[in-house]
Amino acid sequence: MKTHRKLLWLAFISALVIVLAACGGGGDSSSAAEPAAEAAVATGDSAHGEELFVATCLACHGEGGIGIEGLGKDMTTSEFIKGLSDAELLAFIKTGRSVSDPANTTGVDMPLKGGNPALTDDDIMDIIAYIRTLQK
């Protein structure tokens, strides 16, 4: 009887290990990455973000993000920006917006990464931290 009980426990523990290993491996890791992106915003460097904004975004979005008519939207009052989480805004900036996108109201492409392919995700998160300071 004792041997039978030990075998049952051993089988149970083995099955549990297999199930846990299957749940934790491979697959889509995007849900694990999103909290990290959200946490990065809390520590985003808005001063560095301002420097990057001036170098990358100013030409279309203007000084202080007030926008330039026919080029880039006013970021200070943008409901679009306010409505996005930092992770969603990161994804948007990384992708840009084509003139073929029905939501593009300027008639001008927003290039991916604002036209600066050298920007890292951390750089963009710093820019987002700066953009959040502009919001009215």
C-alpha cells in the first residue's frame, strides 16, 4: 500500500512538472513585455526625451509639441495621445502612420520612429515621457 501511494505521488508530481514546464515555455511573450514597457515609462528620462524630440520630432510637431499645420499634430491637446497607454504609443511611434491610413488627417506620412531609425525603444520611451509633460 505504501509503495502504491508513493507511486501515485511520484506520478502526480511528474505530471505537475510537465504541465508547469509546458505553460512557461516559448509562445507569445508580448504580455510579459508589456508590463516592462509600462514600467519603463515611470523611469523614462523626460530631459533626454526632450533632446531626442528636438532632434527627431520638432520639424513636424514644432517646439514644445504645439504642432505645425499640414505636418504634425499638436501634441499638447491631442486626445489621441491621451487615449493611448505608453506601450500603445511606443508601438504607434515605432510603426508610424501612412497617408493611406484613414486616421491620417494631415495628408503627410508619419515615418516609423519619426524618421530616425537609430532610436531604440528606450529612446522612444524617453520621448514619450517628455510628450506626457507637454499634455495640457
